[in-house]
Amino acid sequence: MGFLLCSCPLPCNKTRSECETKSTHHQSESSTSSSLLSQPSLPLVPSLSFQPQSSSVDHQCLATLKDKSSYVSSLAVSDKLLYTGSSNSEIRVWPREPPFSPEYSTGDDRNVVSTGNGGVKSLVILGDKLISAHQDHKIRVWKIIDESSRRGQKYKCVATLPTMNDRFKNLFSSKSYVEVRRHKKCTWVHHVDAVSSLALSQDGSLLYSASWDRSFKIWRTSDFKCLDSIEKAHDDAINAIVVSKDGFVYTGSADKKIKVWDKKDKKHSLAATLTKHLSAVNALAISEDGKVLYSGACDRSVLVWERLSNGDDEELHMSVVGALRGHTKAIMCLAVASDLVLSGSADKSLRVWKRGLMEKEGYSCLAVLEGHTKPVKCLAVSVSESDSNSDYSCMVYSGSLDLSVKVWNLRVSSI
């Protein structure tokens, strides 16, 4: 189905289980914790959002993209385009900024990249390629094959991971098989549950995939060969993965933990385990310099972690410095752009936080963006050129279980 430009939200027709972040024990299909079930905020973590504002923000909802049958579960933005992945397996491409052409109305499939391959859990962009993670355990790579078509850009699936070459090489070797559940084995290059999150290395040479099967894998993007797989990385489903500028990998899980992984001798090993959360970790985001990690969980708070040391022979140490509070329900998604942190919640709102220049300045909540009628599931943000040394604007895209994507314009200025 196509999207409508609409201001009136339609009711969500998904069941409760379809609107939850996966939590598994030993690959069980039953959900043991829900990202929609809010739990008490962390009482022993100090608040960072008490400082007076040093900036202001003007915000406006420019458009609402509406679907008739499914919610948007993932978003990705490039220089000119917005990609949306839906729970009904559909991937669509849009202009990044309004006006959105009326030709993308309901029933018109000219902006469809793909459909029918399992719900879309995550999207990333690599050059002229779009990479999607799916509910059906697969990762797919799409490439533009025709930009001159009168009916819009045409895309082709150029790879499905694991590739046929990877599968064939590992098919006949007993050493290639790992136990995925009791009395069942599979080759190490396969995910055996939904692929929940994707991330790219700073130079784009590596793709990281995390799954509800409790593992994460590393793929070489030149030929999409699987280079490494960390089985049983967590005790429960992995819901989020991010990679820092200097190559550290962070995974957030329904087991309430965030784990830090370092690459040594071509293999990834555990460097640290962060355990302040008391509920399932749903979302992660990392600052551009890689020194600050943000995590969101069912405790309604965004925890802020800062790196303390990174010696050649030392473990990586991240310490929680405080929490960003204000949401009244579980944190579902996070995004970072410049000095802004954006959080989406099951309380149906987005919050825009700005980090102070000095540590003592803390964080200011610049705005609360309201308009969705159900939990906010995913976020994407794109920063525009600065108007001055301190003023800038950005476009924010929020996908919700109310079957809509809202397009927001933010203009941030110093007071």
C-alpha cells in the first residue's frame, strides 16, 4: 500500500505482539519483556537535564506520510532521499524534503523499492546502495539501476546475506556449524531470527548486523563476505547495535545489558559490560566523536555514558554520568546529530535535547514534539547548513505505530 499525505491518524490494526521489541530466551518465540511496558526510572542515576536552556528551537511539522495497513519500523536518510521500511515488508523511497509529490498517493507503487520479503527492521545507506534487515532473518542489498525512468528510480536486489558463496563454502564443513538452539545447528554465517539492527563502520568497509538470535555478525562490504560472528553475545535478544568512530562496537539487549566489543587480531572480543539499566535496552546512539554513548530502555530515561580511558593494554571503560528524564513511558528510539540528541518514546512524543559546551552545563530539553497518536518507533535526522557559527536547522523524521511518518523542521539558535 502507498502513503497518503494526511493529518488525520488512522487506528493501529496490529496486535500487541507485533508492536513489541523482541525479547527471547534460547530463541523462544514468546516475548519475555516488551519495549512498550514502562518501568520505574533509575533512582540512583542523577539527572542531567536540570540546567537552564542556552539555546532555543523553533519546530514545525511539515508533513505526515500515512499508510493504510502497516507502521513504519525503520528510517534512513541520504543527501536527497528518505527511505521508509514497514512492518509489512515494504520499502519506499521519498524526497528528503517537502513538497511530496501527489503521485505517491495510495495505490501508486512507483516509489516502492521492494515488497514481500519480511518486515523491515533496519535500514542503512552505503554510497549508491541501500541495505535492509528483515524479520525473515535476511539482509538485502539494493542498488539503483535506473535513475532516468519517468516512473522514478528503479532498484534491484544485488545481494542477499549470507551470500550463496558464503553458504556453499560452509555447507560441508562440520566446524562451520554452531548450535542455535537445543538439538539444532546452523552454519555460523546465518542469522536464525529477525535481524534487528544494522550499523556501518566509519569508512563504510564493514557492515554490522545484530539479531534477536543473540548474535552479531560482521560483513565486508566490498563483497559482503561474513568475516566474524559473535554467537551468544548476550543472554537475550539484541535490539540495537552502533559503532564508534574508532571501531568499538556497542550492543544493547533485552537482557538489560550493553556490551562493548573491541577488535583484536581480526576477531571481536568483549571489552566491557555496562549494567546500569534495569530493563530491556531498546535503543543506542553514539556521538560523532565516539566519546559519548546514549542508551534508552523501558525505564523511561536516556542514560548518558562517557568514556573514561582507552589505553592500548586496557579495557574500554564507559561510565554513566547521568540520565535525561522527561518521557513518561519506555524509550523506543534514539538519534544523534551535531550537539542534539533526539529520543522517541511509547508516550507518543519526541524530545529534543541539546548538550552543553561544558560538562557542567548538562543537557537542555529544547522541545517536545507531539502529534503522533501511538508510540514513536524509529527516528532519522539530517542537519542542514549552518546559518551562522551557532545557528543551524535540521530535518527530523519520526515513524510511529499510528501508521504515520512525520516530517519535522527544527531551527536551533543560541539565546
